[in-house]
Amino acid sequence: MDYKDLANAIFPNTKEIEYYKEKYPKRDLPEGAIVTRFAPSPTGFVHIGGLYQATIARKLAEQTKGVFFLRIEDTDQKREVENGIVGIIEALKDFNVIPDEGMTDEEHEIGEYGPYKQSLRKEIYHSFAKDLIEKGMAYPCFCKQEQLDEMREKQEAAKIRTGYYGVWAKCRHIPVNEAIERIKAGEEYILRLKSPGNPEKKIKHKDLIKGNIDIPENDQDIVIIKSDGLPTYHFAHAVDDYLMGTTHVIRGDEWISSVPLHLQLFQVLGVKAPKYAHIAPIMKEEDGAKRKLSKRKDPEAAVSYYAEVGIPHEAVSEYLLNIANSNFEQWRKQNPEADISEFEVQINKMSVSGALFDMVKLQDISKRVISRYTAEQVYEETMKWASKYDLELKEMLEKDTKFSLKVLGIERGNVKPRRDIAKWSDVKDNIIYMYDEKYFGKKQNYEFQKINDKEEIKEIIQKYIDKYYNENDDKETWFEKIKDLANEYGYAREVKEYKQSPDNYKGHVGDISTLIRICLTSRSNTPDMYEIMKVLGKESVIKRLNEAIK
Ligand code: GLU
């Protein structure tokens, strides 16, 4: 009895690996094309770090005329949730990370290198596992959980490396005859790799991001096929990336310590290993220390969070490119109008350690992105968001669409558009004062500034209403009149004049316009006041000013 008999006893009916090698031929792609993938478990949850990796992978494939595919790694069926696959596909779609191949919903897929869901590839893994058994590179292990626990305790007590390796790898030495008998007798088993590694030796790994790393060889006889017949991640990824023609594995750096094992798996499979690029995670600062963004503690770790608060997808994507390559910012400055698809990601420019997640920066980017939207786009996107998360806002906006478009159009579409909206959930607070039905009947809290004497305020505003305000004035005339008003009450017409001789004035025209602004909106900070007055219309303007001096 030899290894072949053992292999046949375990897998009597599998196809030869040659069959698969022929079925999935080498891809016909231009030189230098990157074939890469996003390979999540279908837990339904997409971490921002996962989206980050997928974004980079998508771009690299695109830039090199390669292929980016989505592979669902569902070999740990305990972790699966209903509709977990669709959740991932939708999330990617939202951020315009569209795979060329892979699952398109829970059941369907596109591409010639599938199935792209690991649980449907069982037979393939079995063929490759069988091949390893035949070569004496894998073996059945009959150890029970209690035995493994016991072994671990002994190792811990003796303060040595834990795991199934060397002298601890008991089942490695079971004679083939005995193994076959035990299998025939129905004893439960799993399959392990017979690791050829020697931990005294180091492998040299050249990571595309982390650079050259020396790590001890793997000598653990890791599980390749579990008792449910499904492979472990390690084994499955090697078989899949080989058959699917992956040239670059782009993944989180929590996997870097598995590199020796993974390279070894490719070696025993007798195939070329892909290149690896291990991306540093997105970090968060807490109590002065850096830690990974956590699914449990940080709402912003979930990509769904951005839709919930209403940050446009483009802004998130742009932010991710921003942390990916430090030259992005300069590129953006040079190409303010360009779509992010034009930016070329360079893998060797990615940072070795994790960038801190910077919400302020993200919101800045988002403000810029939104500032370029037309009023119609802002209206539409805000309505989409509000229909889900803020019905009051939805109602307010749609009651008079034309008016809402005017409100949202204030300081928009010009060279220096307003930049005060970072997310759709900001819109309400940003514009609510423009709506008479929300404004009147509520006690306004006027926080007067330089001019805060009640009598003076009354006089100035009354004068403005009676003498200066005319809804038909053009902007220049309108402002001239505010200067005249300032002058009439002892305020300088120009800030400059005031600065030259502050003793001659009570203040300057800015104090007067701030006063009008506050009386008009009960805010000291708003977009362009001339435009606001135009949009509000005469009736509302007068009513507001009167209300303020009441
Ligand atoms: N399923 C693995 C994960 O979700 C994939 C890692 C890889 O890309 O190889 O972390």
C-alpha cells in the first residue's frame, strides 16, 4: 500500500488536476497586466479597509489592462449570513468598484474562471489535496479536539511554540496501511499538509508594499481540508489564485505572517506563487495610541456608515486614494476637475504603516466634491438620503421644489462655490432658516455681535427697510446702499478706512452687514447675503427684519 492507495481511499472519485489546469488556461493578457481580486467572506459586513483594498486592486487591474475579480470565501460556513454576498456586491457597486468577473448576486456569476464561490469548488480542492497525498505531501490526521487541546497545554506549560509540527505532528507518522484501515472503519479525520519547512531557515519575501522581509520557514502541518470536506482559507486561496491566474494578491497586512505558509503551499503544489502586496490597515487614534479601525467600536469602520450620514461615495473613494498614495493631493491640485479614475495608483508608493483615519479630511474632500454639484444634483442626492433618514427634510425640500432649488443654488455654479455641505445630513441645518414656515413662529436666538445696543439696532434696521432696501437692486447698488447706511450711522464705508483711523468710526460696513444678516437669518455666518435676499423675496425679507426689531 502506498500514498496512491491512501489518496484513492480518501478521494475515490475526483478528477485529475490536469483536467483543471486545462479547463482554466493561462489568461491571454498584455504584458504586465495585473490579475487581482477581492476575496471577502460573505458576512454581509464590508469594512472600510476591505473597500480600500478593493479600490486599490480595481485600479491596478484597470491601469494595466488586467482583470479584477470578486471571489467569495465562504469556507467558514459558521460566519455566513443571509444575503451576505449581495451586501458585498452592492457595497462595491455603490463605490464604483465593479469586478470584471465573479459573483453578480447570490447565485449568478460572470467569467470563465469560476465558480467564484469557494463552497462550489469543493471538488477542485479535493483534486489538489489528493494530488498532495499522492506525492506524500499531505496526510489524514485523526487527532480529536481534546488531544489537540492537551498538546497545546503541554506546549504552553513547556513554553514552546504551539501547534502541530515536528515531533508534535503525531499523525504524520501513521503508516499508510493503518491510515487506510482507520478511514475504512469510518473514523473521523481531517487532512494536513506535511510541511517541508525548517524554521531555522528563513525565506526571503519581497513584498510589493512592505519591501524585503525575512521570515522563518513554515513547519506547521496546517489543516488543508476540514472534517466538513471544505478547505481552509490557506489551501483554498492557493488553489484558487493559481487556477484563476492571479498575478497579485492584494490584501490586508494581517496576513503577512502567513506568507511563509502560503509560499510553501504554492511550492508543494508545484506552481508559481503570485506577487503579494500587503496593505496596512486604516488606523484610529485612541488615548494617544494607534489601533485598527474596529468593526465593534467604530461606526465609520462599516462602509454602510457613509451612506447613513450621507457622505457621497465619490468623496469616500477620493479619500481612500488620498491615503493610498501621498502624491494624490498634488495630483488633485494640478487636476481639480479630473475624475478620480484618471489618477494612477502606484503600489510602491503605498505606506508601510497604517494611515490614521481622518474624518476632518474626509469631510473636507466631501465639501469640495459637493461644492461642484449643481443645485439639481444636491437636491436629488439630498432627497434620496432624506427619504430614508429624515422625512422632515424631505417634506421641507419637496414642498416647493423651485424654491428649494434656488436655496441650494445660492453660491453654486460659480468659480468659488460654497463649501459648507460635507454630508447630506448637514443640509437641513444649513438651509432650514431659508424656509419661512420653519423660521417664523419659532423663538429666534439672535446673537448680535459688534452692534448689540437694542435701540441702535432698531434704528439701523428700520432705516434700512424704509430708505435703502429695494428688492430690485443689482448687487452693486445693493451693497452701495449698505455702505450709505453704514455711513449714516457713523460706520466706515470701507474696512480699510476704518483700519486707518479707527477712532473716527464706530465700526465699519462689515458690522452693518453682519447686523442685517443676523436680523435676516438669526445667524452670523451664511452664504452670500445678496443672493439670500433675492431668494427670500421682499415680503419675507421685510417680515424677518421687522420680527428682529420687535
Ligand atoms: N478571505 C480573506 C479575508 O477576508 C481574504 C484574504 C485574501 O485576500 O487573500 O481576509
